[in-house]
Amino acid sequence: MEKNLFEWIFFLLQKYGVYFWKGTLITLETSVLGTLAGFLLGFLLGIIQSTPIHPEDSLWKKAYGNVLKGAGNLFMYVFRGTPMMVQAMAVYYGLKQNGIDISSFSAAVLVILLNTGAYMAETVRGGILSIDNGQFEGGKALGMSHFTIMLSIVLPQAFRNIVPEMGNLFLTNLKMTSVLNVIGIAELYFATKTAANTYYRYFEAFLITGTIYLVLCTIFTKLLSVLEKKLEDKKDYELATEYLTD
């Protein structure tokens, strides 16, 4: 007797539940590690891109400033303008051909890292530029260096503005890990193909996978919403009506 839809789903979960579970874990590991490292790269590039070069700066400072900005622009241009699947193939097989033995897992994390850094850099730059220039002037008046102003004053404020975009990038990376099966990483999509090809039940297998992705995205969306609320400005300010006097 032919199985119905739900019987096939239950059967595939029984036979390949371990594959789906391991694929889900690898998907989470690659997306979390790559995204977090990419955030750090993006913040670094964003700070470099938003650092002003003044006419009165030394020739050396202008030179290395322009070189760093140019390199950052080229990096963002390349990784924002090419598909992640192509990047994965180029990184993994390119390194292999040049004698660098890299695992498919490490290559996947590296590709996600570079992608996230490229997209995050522009977001960070925009977040920094959204902060009132008076914050910079106030820091300079106190004798603070540009790096100290960024770290202590500007970035904490900019971080609040860019958290939603950080969340969107993570959710995108979580789903885009599916294209990394081209370099042999056994993530969720790869595991699903294994189950689907055995019994030729593609709809049921990918229905399971789609549900897993949906559940993961829902959980992380809720967690990110909680984080955003925690970072919101307080609405219950109290006016100080008493003042201490000598």
C-alpha cells in the first residue's frame, strides 16, 4: 500500500533523522561562527571607511588611509557583487590548488565570514555617520583619540542602530549555508539530498528541511527582538527635582 504524505515524512525521519540532526548542527555552527567573525571584520572595515582624512594630516597618514580605504572598497565590491556559491568554489578549490589543505567546514566558515564582513562594513559605516558630529567634537575637546572616541562614545550608540541589520545578516547566512553543499560540507541541504535521492521522495524530504529552517529562523527572530527591546532607550525617565548643595 502506497504511503501518504505524513507516513513518508515519518518514515524519512525514522531513517534519516540523525542526518537531519547533524546537518542542522553543522548549519548552525557554520552560520554562527562565520557571522560572528564577519561582524568583527565588518566593524573594523566600517571604522576604517568612516575615518576622515583631513587636509592638515601628514602625507604618511593620508597615504595609508587612502590605501586602507581603497583596499576595503575593493574587498566590498568583490564580495557584494559575486554569488556566495561562486566564492565558495573559488576559495575552497583555489586554496587546494595552491597547496593549502583546508577542510570544507573551514572554507564554509571563511566564505560566510568574508561575505558578512563585506555587507556589515557598509552598515557599520552608515551607523557611525548617523551619530551626531557633536559627539566627535566633544571627545576631541576632552583630548580623546579617534580610536577612543569610536570605542567609548560612537560605537555603543551606533550598535543600537545596526542591530536589526545584524540580525537580518545572520538569518540570511543561516539560509545561505544551503549553497555551500557545493564544496562538500554536510550541512542541512546536503543531508536532505541524501535522504531524498534514496527513495526519490523529494517533496517530503525538503518539506522537512523547510520546516527546520522555518523553526530556526523563528527562534532567532524572537531572540533578536528581545535583544532590540533591551537596547531601546528607556521611556520612563525621572526628572531630578532635588539638587545637592555644598
